[in-house]
Amino acid sequence: MPGITIRNLDKSLKEQLRVQAAKHGRSMEEEVRTILKVALATESASTGNLAESVRKRFGPLGGVDLPVVPREPIREPVNFE
């Protein structure tokens, strides 16, 4: 099975990973594999409808009534001749 190397990992992040792995009784490598499996198994939020996501999040806060602005007729296009 192919492996990967992660360079320039922040020391505090590595320490957090070490502590979390110890809490779960796993090696750091196994902990990383588990984290990646869980992260990639969950469905991405970007697959949904953006407008619906906004509506769900902000809908309970209520809406606003905007005034209806009267529209003017469309102007004739400019003739450059």
C-alpha cells in the first residue's frame, strides 16, 4: 500500500495528534488514518444548494422587507456609427 509523508507539520499540531492518539490507544499513524477516513466519509457541504443552505442558517432570524423600486424602460443601444 502506498504511503505519504507530511512535511512542515506544526509542533503543537503534532503534539495534539500524539495526545489524541494516546487517548484512543492508537499509534499516531493509525490516528491519522482514522481521522482521514472520517473526514472523507462525511458528505461535503458544498454538494447542496447554496441558497437553501443560507435560508436554513439565517431563516430563523427573520427577513426584511425591501421597497419595490420602479423600473424604467430599457434604453436603446448606443450606435457608434
